Amino acid sequence: MNLRAGSLLTFLLALATFKPAAADDEELKALVKELAGQVKQLTSRVSELEQKLSQAQAAKSPPSPPTVPAQQTNAASALASKPASASPSPMPFAKAAGPLPTMPPGITGSALGTTQDNVDLRRAVTVGDVKGSFKIPGTETSLAIGGYAKLDAIYNSISSGINNFTDLLLVPSAIPVGEARQGEHSQVNFTARESRFWLKSFTPTAWGELNTFLEMDFYAFQSPGDERATNSHAPRLRHAYGSLGHLLAGQTWSTFMNVAALPETNDHGGPVGQIFVRQALIRWSQPFDAGGVPLEFQAALESPETTLTLPDGNRLTTDDDRAPDIVGRVNYTPTWGSLSAAGMARLIRNSQNTADNESSRWGGAVSLAGRVKTFDLDNIRFMLNYGNVLGRYTTYDIFNDGALEPNGTVALFDVFAAFISYQHWWNANWRSTVAYGFAQADNPAFVAGTANRQAQSVHVNLLWSPLLQTTIGLEYIYARRELESGESGDLQRVQFSTRFNF
């Protein structure tokens, strides 16, 4: 009996109890029996009407969709909630799971966040073949996006000059010496120019992996920005290359440079003595074994650019090169670190568009670099570089590739450059790096005293990463430059930085 019928019976029974006391018991029993029969009929009628109402409502609803296997519905739900990019790191990626199944016919695209019917996963944004990437719809290409936003707050003991970007990163050749040290002292700068953005793509082909990489920051020295209002800075191309299998072509780090050996510093310039060059090149990388030891050989032709020291000490950039820089390198990557040995041959040439003044000489340079694990996460990083055409490849072009004698003949001279650093991890979130760098040129006797002869630097920092995508740190830098004449100048810098990866 439902609620309404029960209430009616209760009400009727209550009325019956209020009959006159003289009423006969038999009459009372007969009345109760009659009322009970009426309540039963009312209850049956109510149930019948409720059943008809339910059938009418069901007739107006659309038919239920066919059942989807659990594996397919789970894949669609995962795809709807998957972010476009899950990893901010530009380091090598791990392979992701295989392709997701296709939605069966008749299932609408609502599970994928779209109103279009009969959508299959191959036409939607799906998880890419590498971690942190996504598939470009309708293609086999996986795309990854990343970068970071970085703030540098810098105190300099002495300035390099008005709107000079060398006040934002260590460029030893810009350290004031002599009368230039009468410039501005105790300068403070804030900048976000190191912030960068990159795109990577990965496409499987019958010829091997087809990969591309494009990266930009805002350190174009031609665009110092207006600090009075907007602080706008022009983008600068850092990397733009593609690779297919063992072949790479485009602009990236020189093959003569071991990126894994660079120390971690707030300073974008890094220590004196490092090899630091990005340029256009063509490179072939070939893995091989030597006595069971896995190695990799790289050979490259790279963009040439000759810089010469004039007899008066000034620089001449000839832009008259006729042969690419030729680089070969062997890489060894054991479990305890990374080592590389590189050799380079360069044609240093000068021509003032007349045959009488043309002069050129071939020279060479070598580099040994590496990163060696010590205790736990601690490591030592180093570079040792020597040669008579090392020039612009080291210490932000503090030395030239050769010198020009008064008669126009190119003379080569030896350069030695090196650094060593130690990184200590205090715990999983805190770490410090101490780095010392040194570079010296054996300039020819005819070069003026204003030519750079020697430079050195020290970096000490404390970095904190409360999250994998975040680094906050404080760094002290000391650097010194000495000229051929013996004049020298030093720089002290304190740099606070925040970096947020995406």
C-alpha cells in the first residue's frame, strides 16, 4: 500500500472511532470491512495510473547508445583529460605507449569534448610518441613545446657602458680597464631577456627519425630595449636545425663544444675558458664500438668567420672565408659521466679584395671536456682547450683567430683556455656550484699593448628547486681581464635569479 492509500485508510478509521457509543459492534465491524475494500480499490487504481505515466515518459526519450568496450571508453576519457604538454624539459624524451584505439561507429564525439558525431582518435589531438609531446592531427608527427621565464637581478661593481648587454652576462673582453674604469660604479640591473621558447618535432620515417628543433630568447644585442616604459627586446635565434637519422643540418652548438660539460650557473655567460659557439653546420654522427666500448664519432663542416688583431690592437672581421671550419669529435658516455675529445682545422684568411694583400693560413685546435660523477649527485665538469686557431671559439671571443702583420700577412698564435667546476648537492632541492676559469693568449710581439692577453673568473652559487620546474638562486662572480700592456681591470657581480620552466 502506498503512502496516499495508507493515509486515506487512517483517516476513515479515525472517523469510524467517532461513531456514537450506542452503536452496535457488528455495525462497526461491517463499516470497517466496507471501508477496507474501498481503500484496496483506490490503491489498485493509483498503481495503474503510475505505471501508464512511466510508459509515456519512456516513449519520449531517445534510445540508449550501444555499449562501448571498457578499453575504448577508458581511452576516450584519458584523451579528454590529457594536457597538451606534460613535460617542460628540453632533454631527451622517453617513448610513450602505442596508439590509442579508434572510436567505434555511432559514438558521438562528446567524450572527446566535441559535438561532431563519428569522430575517431586519429583526427583528434592525441598523446605523442615521446613523453611530453602530442600528435599533430592527421599526421605521424609528435610536437613538444617548452621553455622558461627567467628574471635576473644583478649588481655590478662597475658598468661596461650605457645600455650594454654585457652588464647582464659575463663577457670578459668588456671588463673596463685603464681610463674606462672611471665609468659608472655600483650599478643595478633587472632583466628577463634570457627567457626562452622552444619547439621540437619527432616524425618516424623509413630513413630514421626526422626531428626538428627551434629555440629563441631575447638577448639580441642590437635591441637593448627602453627601460623607461616597456622594456621591449627583440627575439634572437638560438637553434634552428633538423636531423634525419645520423645527419643533422642547421644552427646549433658547435661540434667542438661538449654541452654536457658546462657548469650550472645563474650567469648566462659562464666561466672563462669554456668553448661556447652556436653556428650553422652540417654534422654526421656515427656510433661504433672499440674493443667492446660503445663510442660515437661526429664529423662536421661549420660556418667560418675570421677575426684578426690589427697591429694597433683593434679587431678586423674580414668576412672573406673560403673554407668551412672542419671538426671531428669522439664521445664516450659511460654510466659515471661523459667524456669527449675534439679536433678542429680552420683556414684563417685575410683579403682586402686585391691579390697583393691576400694572405691565409691553416691552423688547428684540440679540446678535452667532460662531466664525471663523484658522490651521490655531485659531479666535476671541465674543459681543456689549446690551439693556434682557438680564437672566437672560447671565452666569448676575447681573443682573435690570428693577427695581421703590418705587411698584411696573417700570423697565428697559441691560446690556452680551461675551466673546472664542482657541483655539490646539499639535498634533493639545494645545490651549489664552484667554477674557476682561465684563458691566455701568446700574442705576437708586433701586437699593440691594448690586445687582450689573459682573463680569469670565479663563480660560486646556491640554487634551490622547490619544484622540478623551478630554480631560485644567488650567485657571486669575480672576473679579471689583463691587456698585453699589463693594464688590468676586475669585476664583481652578485646575481639573484628565478627561473620557471613550462
